[in-house]
Amino acid sequence: MDIRLRTYRHPDDYEAVGKLLVRTYRMPGPHRNWPQPRWEYMHAHPLCDESRLGGFGVWERDGGVVGIVHHEHRPGVVYVELAPACAFLKPDMLAYAAENLGAADGNVRSVEVFINDADEEFQRIAAEAGFERNAKRGEDMSHLPISDPFPPIRLPEGFHLRSLADENDLHKVHRVLHRGFNHPGEPPADGIEGMRKMQSAPNFRPELTIVVEAPGGEFVSYCGMWYEAANGLAYVEPVCTDPDYRRRGLGTAAVLEAIRRCGALGATVACVGTTKPFYLSMGFKQVYATHAWRKEQADCTDECGLG
């Protein structure tokens, strides 16, 4: 049966795309898809606007999804997920991204598509289509093999590792995430709904979500963790520490405890989408890098009478 293009149907396509990501995690060739947990976390993130999901382009064959072009939290920043046998779709996917998923900035409409640095074919296709590599906009992936036995995890005296299965106080969770990501002041009350949304993901597991509890009982460091059993994968996202408690090893302890728990379930590798020194100091090593390829074109919405 021929491959056909259509727009994304949420929530019907959510699971189908997730299955594509699981079965292509170790796909051959230089192209790399997202790990499935990133797709899941994207949908559960408070910044996810479900009204925008319908603009994604989906390619299907025999009733199954073989490719998707999508943004994460906002149009203009785009990702490509693709079955290995359908690499010939890359030009069409770039064209779809430029036509449908760009963002307007004044009189210019731009789109950035992230392409693996090792995928020379995709880069050539992008260059021929008028895209230019943006060396300042990159995303990395780092891996850490999970050892058995797992090394000891240390915390300063008076601090304790807890999971959200022990205590899932959404106000404490909201506060550590708010402060940990450097937002000023105390968190707004309406952010509690965002915390509930984060925990609504099908594979959210409170026993794998680790916090560090300070002597006063507040949560001061947080590690979200996602376990993808089919590939033995522990996916780290998000991680933060209250600025008043940094540089004490609290964040490291939370991440390592979450990884240890995934290892006990059968995970063999942990991955995180960065090469920040914080993670490299734990033993993570970069496995690949991507960069944004940008295309700009005149935005004629008003001139064409479409505004």
C-alpha cells in the first residue's frame, strides 16, 4: 500500500507514534529518533498546547505510522521521527515543516529542523532545500551504562532521598521545580494543575521520581525518571535543585538514585538530552549531537489577504 500524508490526530496517534519510537530506538544509520519517553513527557508538560498538535504531519503505510514531523512546545522548532526504510521521505518532511510548522517573526517566517550531525544525507537534502545549519542551536544525547552492583550514593547529613511514592505533595513538587528552574519568588498557586498534568502521563511512575528532602521537610532537589522497558532505557527528565541548596551533591544523588531504581527493574542504560558538566561528572558520555537547520521566507499572510 502507498504511503499517505495526513495531519496528526490526538489522542489516536499518540500511541502509534510511541510504538514507532520504541521499535526504532536502535535503528540503523545516522538518523536518530527521539526516545519514546521524550514524546510522552512532551505531551504531559504544562507548556504543551494540545490545540497546536493537529498541525503535525503524519506519514502512514498499511495503517501504521512510519514518520512524523512535529514541534515540541512551540511552532518553529521541529523534529523528524522516521522508520529506517522510509528515509526517502526526508525531502517531503522538510517541505512539510517549512510550509506548515514555521513561526512568524515580523515579516519573516522561519523554521528550524533538528538534524543529526552524522546524517550527511539529510544535511545535504536540507541544504538543497534552502536550509542553513545554525551552529549555535544544538541538542546532544548522552548515555550512562547502568552498573550492577550500583555504586553507593552519598548525601550530606540531615538530607534524605524520597520518591513521590513516599510523599507526593504537589505544593512541594511545584516549589522545587519553580525555584529549581530559576523562576523568581514563590510559585503561583495556579501552577498546581501543571503538576497534575505532568503526572498524568501513562508511564509516569512516582516510585521512580526522586526528590531530596531537606532537614526542614521541604523538597530541594528533583529528578524525573522514565523507564522504557522494551529497550532497557532510563530517561532522565527533568532535573533541578533549589538555588539555596546547590553544590552539595543533592542533584547528583537524586539522579543516581532514580537510575539505580531503573536498573533494578532491568534498565541497562540511562540517557539524558544534554552534555552539561553536571551529567558528565557522573559518567555520562555524549553519543550523538544534532543541530538546527534553519530556513527563512517572507511571511505574506497579511499581503495575501489571509490575516
